[in-house]
Amino acid sequence: MTTRDIVFTAVGAVTALSALLSVTTKQVVHAALWLLVSLGSLAGAYLVLGQELVGLVQLLVYVGAIVVLVLFALMLTRAPIGPHAEIDTPWWQRLAGALLGAATTALLASLLLPLFSGATADLDTPTTTTPQVAQAVFGTWVWPFELLSVLLLVALIAAFAVSRLVLHRDGGGARQPGAVPSGARSDGRG
């Protein structure tokens, strides 16, 4: 077992453990932070495998953008931060989810492990170089890449606009945008 194998195993363990903590924690902000750790350590796994470009894209796109979008969505929608009994799942649903997850893992392991039991990889000679990937992304796929970035920008602006839209019911049941509830100050301080 080489040093690279040991580092890859350690980074993989951190990735798996933080991903597990991300889906099992009862606090939304902690889940987002564990997701940050999981995606960051996955980028470390790519770096250990010698795929620097994929690791950096993982850091920029997922750690830099997706987690920030999750945190912005939490802040903009005024979602409950701490654990709440009203939105908590019962113990039997968590047990059923754990059993289904374990069964899916066992099924995938029984199918995939025999396929890759004797497989080896030469990590010292890359099959695809960074200029080839750059040519594909910024040559062939440049328009879908740019359209996706515009779509993400529109989604972020729409989330901001929706979070600022305040709807209240008046006596007749009609909704009035921007109405100030009775007893509240109009300057936004209470």
C-alpha cells in the first residue's frame, strides 16, 4: 500500500463520513456545512488521483457556488435554522430510510465490486490532458455552459425577488403585496 493509497483512503473516509453527517443532522445550516466538507474532500480525492482540473472545477462549482446558493436560499427564505418538532421525521421513517440505503448499497456493491476486482489504473500517465478538456468545454460546449450560468444567475435573482415579496391577507381574504401588518412599524424595525 503506497502513500497515495493511504491518503486516498483517508480523504474518501472524510468524504463518506461528512456526507453521512450532512443527511443525518437535524440542523439545516449544519447540513450545508457538512455538505461543504464532503464536496471539498471529494475535490481532494480528485487531486490525489492526479486530476487537478476536475478537482478545481469541483471546488469552484460545487463548493463555491452550490453551497453558497444553499446558504443564500436558507437566509433569503427565512427557513427555520434550528431543529423543530413540527418538521421532524418520525423514527420509523428514519429507520426505513436507513434500511433502504443499506439495501441499495449492498446491491450496488454486489454488482460493481466483481466488475472491478482485478482492475488497475496507471495514475502517472493521464489519458486526457487539461488542454483537451478546455477545448471541449470552451469550444464544443461553450453555449450550453454559458446558458447554464445565465440560468443560475436568473434563479438567484428570482430567489432574492421572491424572498422580498411580502404577502398578507386583509379582512376580505385578498392578498396585497407589500402590506404592513397591523402593529408593525413601516420602517422595517419591528
